[in-house]
Amino acid sequence: MSELSLYEILNLVTSEIKKAQVGNVKKIIGPAGAKGERGEIGGPGQDGAKGDKGPKGDRGLKGDKGPQGEAGANGTEGSDGVGIARIEQDIDSSIILYLTDGTSYTVEMPLGEGGTMNEVHYKSIGGGGGGTVDLSGYVRRPNANLRNGKWLLYRETTDGKQEWTPATTDLIETNGQLMFRDSKGRFAPTPGELDELTNQLKVNRFLWDKIQALDVAGGVVISDQAPDDPDDGMLWFDNNQDVMQLFIWHKDSDAWITVAPPTTLEGRVSQGEDTQKAIVAQIEKSLEDQAKIVAKVEELSITKGAVSRYTVKGTEINVATRNGELYVNSPNAADVTYISFAPFDSNGQTTKPTNPDDIIEFVEAVGARNAGDVTRYKAISGDSNALTVEYLSGVNDFEVDESEEVYIYPQNQEGVSQDYVDQGLSSKLGNSGANQLPDDTDWKVKQQTSEGKNKTLIHSVGGVLGVYNLKEPVESHHAATKAYVDAKSSSNTDNGGISASRPPGLKFMCSIVNLPNGYFQWWVKESTGNQHLELATTDRDGIAWGTNTPREDVRYSDNVPFTIWEVSGGGWKMKVTGTISRIDFHPDHALCYVSSNTALNGGNFANGSGPYYITISGIC
């Protein structure tokens, strides 16, 4: 039995004797004396005076709610209930309950010496009825220091002590009958290793150990910068706002490889642009490869003729009508017995005529599934728009929308006629002698560039020869275009050549502040009134006219003439002319002393005006 307080036991006793109302409870304790032997139970004492009604006691434990019975008829008004008037304790620790109806009960408390520890006995004073209260089914209320909002458990310890304790994971038992689902969602029995997980604490430790044992290759890093010294398989999420993308480190490639598309619009656009660049690069490489193969194929034109190009539009019997179309009656090369070519190939060239026993050779185009594979047929009957053929060799099967390169040439099993040869050579130019072209000939020489464009080099029509796409001349015998000549002529004028729009002399702008390259100054010394012309040693066209002059003052006894020109109204205009008696040469400028005081045509020079063209006899 738990240690119940006297108050709790009295509540149980009064519940047992079904007293509903508690009166004024009073405990009378006399002076403590020596404990004597238990005496006989005395007779009932005289009823005391009825005391005042005491305060209402604490509510007892609430029992389980029973089923609701049928409503009975209203009964007669009952008599007043009976409650406890007072409580006393006698010298042998028994409790005496005095009820309000005059009866009283003696309650013998379990003291641990003999008797049953789980029972409380009570009897009516005077030999009346009595009974026993079994305390084994009652639990004492937890102490106040435990009632702090926590979940509590009532348990019996290994030493037999019964107590309230906070609910912890080691006290929560597990259910061994639980079922778990496997990776496919099917129920599976609990693994044997879980049998020892008898409480939640053990479960938690089990899960923690399993998680710690997991080996995640490389780990996962979220950062703006790629991790240093990554392990193979490490995942990195680039957290830059303009990237936001997941990468994995591939050791063999020594690079971060994308494993998911970017999450930002900018990233998706950037990735699209990168993909487009890769596609363009692949196309350019494919075009280069194709050009190489075409060149090799065209080397065979002497024996096979020029190549024609077609696209397979169907693998059933049909008639090709649009340029570049091709039909065969089966996708399997060995089963083909019918071929139909459009009147013109994909390049607009006329489809070659086909005669019986001619060889028809298909070469799968560059970039196709089986590029370079060859299949050959022999023409049996019909024309190129509806041919009956016989399979000879090859494994180049046919697939819709696949590109094919086609050669049609006579089989070398019999001699050919002179007419056949003459017809084949009629459109060819000879390697020696004069080649007479008919008057209505429109003859061109073209060449395909590395970008896949066909450029005309020579064009002859109506007795007029045109030469195109000339390279820039670097030798005296090289031809030049009109645009090149015009550009050079204009460039020579700008660099000092004399023309209607350019007077003679070096080109300068006027400055009254400082004297950088390409500028001159015109000034008058106030004290003497003498005029001075000061020039930078490099003009506007970059001509360094004064870099190799003597670094000294040079005087001229006969004076040196000079002129400053400008362009006005589409013609030359002389701004000023005169003579110079002395020039002081410096590394970056030359100071000229004007010996003749001359007037300026059109007024003084303005800052930033020009251009002006200056000549000094024998110097510039």
C-alpha cells in the first residue's frame, strides 16, 4: 500500500459509509504520555452538543460514469442527510468519527504491526455495524513538486517501493507486434535485431547508431564557392543567386558535373545558351567533317560522277515529286527492289538519267546513324523516277528523313559508245588549248567555304568575265578590288596627300591653352608686339616631323617663308603667310619667330578651331 495521508484515508472511509456531508472536523490531541497496552474498546460516550456546520470539504475521486438508466418516477422528499460532526483520536491512535445523526464510528488505522497493511477497519460504537476499506486499489496523489505540467507514471521499483515518476523514454515500452513496410510498400515482420528494443530509449539509440553508420559519399555542401579538395561523388549546391544549381564531383573528369537544371530563370537561360553553343560547335564540326568527306567523294567524280543528295521520305512504293525526295519500297537494304528519285536533288541539280545495268550507289551522309555505310544496286528497268533495281551489296539500310548521298554511274562490264563519251565530255573544259564556250553559256567557278557557303570566284556570261572574293593584295602582281583602291586613295589623302579638299602642309588644330600633339599656337608678345608660331613636333596625322631636328636655336639671315592654310567653302584659303627669322627646337615643340608682321585673314585664331595646314619652307 502507498503511504496515504490521514485525510485521504478518512475520505475513503466516509465514502464507504456513504456520508455525503462533512461537518466541523475537530481533532483533539492531549498531552503525549507513555504508550500503554491496548485496552478494551470502551462504551459509547455521551453525545456532545451539535457543532456549527463546517466548510465544504475537498471533492473525492470521481468514479467512472455508469450507463444512464431509465428515468424513474419522482419520489417523496427524503430526510436530511448524515455527515461527520467531528473527528477525534483516542490514545491507541484509533480515529473516532462522530456523525450528525448521533452515531459514531471507530476507525482502526493500519500501523504495520500485525494485521493487513492494505486494510482499514471501522465499526459503530456500541456494537453496531462495521466494515473494511481495502486501500490496495488506491494511489496516492503525486507530491506538489512533481505536479509541474509533466507526464507522470506510477510504478513499483525493484525494491518494492511504489512511486510517481516523470515519464521518460526508458519507461515507455515498445509494441513487439508492430509490422513495418519494406521499400516496395509491402508489410514485413519486425527484424530479429529489434526484439531487444523493449523501450523507447533503446529504439532511439538504435536509430542513432544506424544513422551514424550511414556512409554518404562525399557529403552535401551548400555554398557560393565550390568546395576545396572534393571527394569523388560529393554533391555541391551552388548557392549563388544567378546559379542555384546542384553539381556532383566526378573524379575521373576532374570537374563538377551538373546533376539538375538550374532553379533560376537566369540560370536556365544561361544553360540554354551553353547548350546552344555546344550544338553550334557540334554542327560546325559536323560541317567540317562533311566538307572533308565531300572533298573525298568529289575526288571520285572522275569515275563515278558528281554526288547527288536526297532525303528518304518513305519506305513504301511512291513517286518522288519534290526536289531532294527519295522513296524506296523497304527499309531493309537487301529487300529494296524499287527506287524513285525526284527530278532534282536537294542542291537543285538535275537527277542523272539511269540506263539498264547502271550502278546506283547510296552512301549514308555525315552525321547520320551509320555515316559512310554503302549499298549498291543495279538498274533493271524504268527511269530515275520509277526504277526497278537488283540488290548487289552493302548494309546501308533506309530510315525516313535520313540523308543519302547518291552516285549513278555505268557498270564497267562492257565498252561504252563514242556518243556516250562525247555526251559526258561535252560540258567539260579541256586542260590545254582554247576552250570555246557557247554564246549562251553562263559559266561559274564556285568554292565552298569552311562555313558551308558556296562563293563564286569566276563568272563568265555574255563575253564578260567577273572575278569575285579577292583576297587583300600584298604583292605587286595581285589583283585588287575597287573598294580596296578607293580606301587606299582616301587613306593617302588623309595622311598628307594633296587634293582639292586638302591643302599642302602638316595638319594641326589651334590651341590657346596648352600644346599637345597635333596642335599649334599663334601668339603676340605684348612688350614687343612680335608674332610667334609654336608647333607640336607631331601633327594630327601622327607624322613626327620634329623628332630628329637639332635641339638648338637656328637663325635664318634670309628668313624662311611659311604659310597657314585652311579649307573653306570647298576650296583652299590662306589664313596667314610671312617669314620666320629664328626657330627654337625642343623635344616636343618648335617655337618660330615671325619676322614680318602680317595680318590674319578672317580674324584671330579661335581655341579648338581647325584643321589648319602649315608649311615652312624646307622644313615641313
